[in-house]
Amino acid sequence: MRQTREEFRAFREELRDIRTLVSKCDARLDKLENMVQTILESQEQYGSQGFKIEILKLESTVNQLQADLNDRDQELLANDVELSGIPEESREKPTHLVLSVVTKFGIHLEKKELVHCMRIKRICHTVVNSRVRLILDFGGFVINRFKVLSK
């Protein structure tokens, strides 16, 4: 009989522990249900208008960045100078040709001040001494571009 009482006490303690664990799990489930409900409500409110507003903001940012990029491209083109009417010869070096031309105009220009120099069109083998435009890119040397244009 004594042994049966002790078994019942142990059984009651285990049953109490199980009840405690079940109530804790029930509380956690209630908390999770509340969180899910809150998330779903905020998604319904924010989803219809909030995402549209966010998309409009992002589109506005993309448009602004494209405009900035176009402005920078235009600024870079402002550093270019075009020379025309110079006869083209085979195996010519455009950089040397440009330095010779600006020296004849009385402008001191160093090779390092030119970023890029090229002919727009290739040599035409059928016409000798054809005239093709030269494009000079002064890159970041805006002051030097004004020096060339002011003389």
C-alpha cells in the first residue's frame, strides 16, 4: 500500500509537470497567433499603398540617377574639341598631329594634357588626302581646354 501511494504521488507530480508544460506551450501558441495576426494586418494595410509608395520612390530615384548620368555625359562632352580640315595621311599619329597644329596657333600644350585623340573615320584608300575630323578629349583638364579655346 505504501508503495502504491508513492507511485500515485510520483504520478501526480509528473501529471503536474505535464500540465505546466502544456500551459506554457499554450501561452507560446497564443503569442505566436497574435504575432501572425499583427503581421497579416500590417501587411494588408501597408501592402496596398505602402508598396506602391515605395515603388514610386524607387522609380523616382532611378529617374534622378539617369538624369545625373546624362548630365555627367554632357559635361564630359564639353571637354572635347573638334578639329576639321586637316588632310589625313597613312600612318599618322593623331596626338602628334594635334600638338603640331596647336603649336602653330601659338598654344603651348603638352602631350599629358590630352586624354585621347582620334580620327572619327578611317582612312579612305580611294581618295588621297581626304579630310576627316579629329576629336580631342581633354578629360579633367578643363582649364587647359579654356586655354586652347581662348587663344
